[in-house]
Amino acid sequence: MDLKETDILGSSIEQHWYYRSKAAAMRRMLQGIDGRKILDVGAGSGFFSHHLLSHTPASEAWCVDISYGADSDAITAGKPVHYRRSIESVDANLVLLMDVLEHVDDDVGLLKAYIDKVPSGSCFLMTVPAFQFLWSGHDDFLEHKRRYTLSQLEAVAKDAGLTVRQGAYYFGLVFPIAATLRLLPKGAQPSPPRSQLKRHHPLVNAFLKTLCSIELPFMGANRLAGLTVFCLAQKP
């Protein structure tokens, strides 16, 4: 996750409806996938690889992010985590790019670079923010370059040389709420660059988590709308 949002949520991130639900959706997309060795690209705090180490048979993770001050190593759930500013190659069978591709000018080029670093057969799980018309000051704050449709993300995966296994939107039930809030008239001034992620009242947080849990069993069939695009692909 983005380190800017780590600063906002602090230790409450595990309970925040958005990240808790997104982690659950990630695990669902990875059902049946051998993800014992993880390469987490643009990992930031490493939230998603830490989650997999704690809740799945995953045994080791490499978190790569240019924002790290120096290379280091740690332990999560008794399993090794390697924090690196860059990496040449790694024997990983699962590559995570969780909200990464929207930050770079050349998304296909970045994806190709990491495809070359892992063995054939490795799976790639990518997420990006959905729909350009939802652009707001939140995107400016996180320095996004674009938002995607599902077909656009799948096209990026294919252009980079991956075989798409599954694609879907998620956060479909909260999509109407978020879209309404973002599209409400705000006067002549554009939305200021600031994160829309915040700590909610426990009742609000619980309500939003419930909506997402209701949607979760059906997410694989959602190719219509949501706040996030998921794409699972594989290196031939």
C-alpha cells in the first residue's frame, strides 16, 4: 500500500473496511494459485504480502520499493521478508502489483521488466483504480497517471506478454456511493489533492465491510463496475 496512506491509517489499517476487504478479495482471486514465494512490487508498507504470509501457506516475500531508505530484512508470522530498493531476479511464483501501474508513465514497460525477473509459470496479481471519470483530488494526492477499465488492464497484461486468467471489478456495492460523492458539483474549484481515505466511525466501517463481504462471493463475475480492477495473469 502507498506509504502516504500508511501515515493516515497507522495501526488501524488491518481493521479499515477498504484494506480488510481488498485483502479478502486478493485471497479469493488467488484461490488455487501457488503463491508460496512472493515478489511484492511497489510494496510500500508491504501490507498485502504481510497479509498473505499471515493467512496463507506463503513462506517468503520480497518487497521492492524505491522509497525504502536502505535494504533490510525482517520476520512476519515467523517467515522472512526482504525489503529491497531494487531486485535483479528472484525465484518467486507470485508477483503482486497492488495499485502500482497507475503511478508510472509506461505501465506495459514496468510490467515487462518484472516478467523478466521471475520464472515461467509465475502468476501476477494486479490491481488499479477504476474509471477515469472518477478522477479526483485523491488521485492527484497519490500522484496517479490514470485510472483503468477492466478491458484496459487486461490489455496491458496481454501487451506485456502475460496470459490473462481472470479479471473483475471489486467494490461494486460501494461504487454508487463513491461515484455520487465524487461527481457531486463542487463549484468552480477543482478537488484539492488530498487522500479520501480516513478513519471512520466503527458503525460506518462495519457497514462498509458488510457490503463488501456480501459482494465477495460474486466478485469473479463482476465485469460491470467497481472502484478497483483486479487482474490475475500468468507468465507463459
